[in-house]
Amino acid sequence: MTLPSPPPTPAGLRVDGRRTAPPNTRTLVAVLAITQTVGYGVLYYAFAVLLTPTAADLDTSATAVTGAHTASILVAAALAVPIGRRLDRYGGRALMTCGSLLGTVLLLAWSRVDQVWQLYLVQIGIGIASAASLYEAAFAVIIACHRPERRSGALLALTVVAGFAGTIFLPLTGWLVDRHGWRTALLILAAVHAVTAPLHAAVVRRPPNTSHHPAHQPDDPGIPPAAARSPVRAALADRGFWLLAAGFTAHTAAISAYTVLLIAALIAWGHPPAFAAAIAGLTGVLSVTGRLITTGLRRRYRTTTITAVVFAVQAVAALALPLTATGIGGAIVAVVGFGLGFGVATIAKPVILAERYDIRRYATLAGVLVAPTTLAKACAPLAAATLHAATGSYTPVLVAVAVCCGIAATAIAACSGKAPPARARRLSE
């Protein structure tokens, strides 16, 4: 099914004909790289360090505290579509600024909680703040403000820098907790996070192709009238959209299960815990490498083709791990093969959506994909643990991971021949 796209809007001109200053895209990417690194580091990664002292101080279990974090993630997923609609309608400035402010206030509130129910309220609020200010919102802003040929590079720059959020904030939070206690550590982290709000307010602008007016859709006899009036409805009627949803959901499940079980599996196959942890740590560096390779190959190949090949390589690597893991070299090769695809979906998903559909509805469509991928991320580790307990072996789990990667590769590859016509690719040029 070929989807129509509106005619391009000249840079600096909104679709209602009024002039607006085009954003400085280099400054925008640089600032968002900073805010996403800080935002993910403080609102997401720091929780792992704060979990144990918070549970001890509240006299509750780590499971109860972890449940609050899960609630935060699920709330963020539930809000993805309405927040996406607002991003498409009004741009990201007010939303990301308010999300950053809310996150800072809730970090301060977290430092004062003395009951478990209060922690749940704080974490639910952090889920709202995260949905409004982190990756999905930042991706929507970057997609809307960049020409097609520059989007991949901008997304790469953002994700490469923000990919170090855990590397920076996990040890920083640990040091703060050891030195000052978890409550004071949260106050300091809140002060660090506070810089994101003025940065969002100062740099994020409504892009030229964003308007509160309904998008004009050209006539196309191959598109039903209702779909032509609604880019989102037209996209949801496209078989390719649901192939993308299935592919990225299956891949998220594979990554989530693999991440959780890898160290335990390597130890079970006879490797020392230190070696297993060091090998697992390679995946962070490899995720950046995979993004660099994907961006470089886009000059010659379709993004869908590159992504499908990477996912297929991961399937082979997952199958190879049980066969080669008893040797050091075999374990390293198998983990490297799988790790190269760790960060590819993060950069490929927004690029593919922007290539296929009206970018003025990008955030809404991206939001539709968040719910299934989030559920996969939450449920896959439990399913992997259940399968291991039932079989007493990690080999069936790795086979299941390979199957998920194979499904992802097949689904994404099936979209390669369904690229929109040239007029869609010229959007914003």
C-alpha cells in the first residue's frame, strides 16, 4: 500500500503561510544530547543504585521498590500516543520543558518519601516526566527539524552521546550514595537534572512543518477518502506499519531476554563471574559501533535492508552461543556478533518511520509502537527465566532469542519493497 505525503513546506515557512525562524539544528542536537544523557542517567539508570538503600530505609523489599519502577515504565508507555499527538500538533518545546521540570520536582519528592505508596506515586510521576522529555520526544523534535538526508546523522549523534548515560550516572550515583546517603544523593541529582528544563526552553522550537492546522493530503485514487484525510489512519491501514511493529517488538523481546540472562548463562557454561560480567559489558560499546555501521551503510542501502541483515546476524550469533560458549574465544565472538545489533533498533526505528510516513505525524505513529515494545521489554526476561526453569538449560532460551531475531529480520525485510514514492522522500527538502 502506497501512502500519500503532503507537499514539502519551505524552510522557515509554516503550512499556514506564516514565517517562523528555522531552528539551528547543530545546536539543537548538541543540547538534546546533553539533556537526554542527563535525563536517562538520573530518571532511569540511577534507580538501579538507589533501589537497595531506598528499600532498606523504607523497611520494604527490593521487589516492592522494583514494582514502583515497573509502574513508571508502564505509565510512560501508556502516555506515548497522547504525548505523540501533542508533539505532532504543537512541537516539543513546552512539553519537554514541563517534563523536565516535573522530573526535577519528583526527584526532590523522592528524597522525602517515607512510605512505599509515596514512592509509587513519585515513580508514576517520573514515568509521565520521562514520556514527555526523553528519547521519543527528542526523536520527534529531531525528525521534524532535519532534512531526510541529515536525520540519520542527527539521530546517531544524539544516541551515541546519550548512550553513555549509564556509564556516567551509575558510578556517579553510587559515589554520591556512599558519600552522602541516598536522600542527599537525590537532591544533588535533582540539581543536575534541573539544567535540562531551561535548555529545552531555550533551544527546542516549533519546526516549520508543524502546525495546528490539519495536514493537507493530495488526492490519490488508490487511497480511501477517509485515509487520505488522516495520515495516521492511512499509516495504521498499511500492512508495512504492522510488520514494523511486529519486527521491533520481537527484537525488543530478544534484546531484553538476552541482556538479563547472558551473565548467568556464561557462568553456567563454566566462565568466572568477572569474565562473564566483562563480556556482557561489551554490549554497551558494541551498541555504539552498530549505530555507526548502520549510519554509514545508509549511503548505499535501504535502512530496512541494513536493519534486517543486522537482526539476522544476531539470530545466528544467538544460536552459536550455546555451541561455542565454553571457550573464551567462542564466547567473545558470539557476544560480539549479537552485541553489534544492540543499538541498531534505536536509530533505525525513527529513520524508517520518517522515510515511510508523514513526518508531521511521526510522534503519534512512534507512540503506537511504544506499547507493544514496552510490554515485550517487561515480559521477555520473565518468559526467559520460566523457560530456563522448565528445561534446566540456557540453550532453549538462546534458541527462542534467535527465533525472535529471525522474526524481526523477516518482518523488517518485508518492508523493504514498500518505500513511499519520491514525493514522500522529498518531504521537508
